[in-house]
Amino acid sequence: MSDTLSHEVMLTDIARDRVKALFQAQGLAADVRLRIEVKLGGCAGFQYDLFPDEELAETDLVRDFEGLEVVVDQKSANYLVGATIDFEDTIMKQGLTIDNPNATGSCACGSSFN
């Protein structure tokens, strides 16, 4: 994949390990990737969508994190420069979180931003 363009989204080690374990537990193919997209919607204007994806478009931006590829389309990449995907495991919440320095605000649930 040396000809593939990269993006500036970071993935913490704990998030990588949790996603890899989840994909394996779901019996997904070894070449499945974590895709992150930014879409219009949510109560703050934009929302994140993270999901396993086996497809790779020619214009997708890919970054490998020790065996887990994170894929971002070029349009979403503009909203995600410097963003970090992490995993939170507390009594109140368990799952992936996104710390996005480009977001000027977010909703109370944390799944959408502006």
C-alpha cells in the first residue's frame, strides 16, 4: 500500500486493541478496516460514523496502526485533521471516543459536533 495516501487521524493503542478484538470476535475477515466518516446530521450539525469496512476506494486515505488500518474518505479527512480515536471504559460509558480539535462544539451525547 505504499501508493496509498495517508490521513492525520490518530488511534490510541487501547482503541486499536479493542477494535481488533471486536472484529475478531465478530468473525470479520482479517483484511477488514476501521472506517471513519463525517456526515451531516446529529443535533450539532455533523456526526461521526465508525464501522468495519472491507471496501477501499482509490481516493481513500489509509493509515496502518500495527495491523489495523483506519480509512478516511478525503472529504471527511478535512474535518478530522489531528483527531484522536480512543477507547473509554468507565461506569458511565464504554466505547470509542473521538477527540477532534476542529470541533467548536458538540452535543451532550458526544456523537455529533460542529
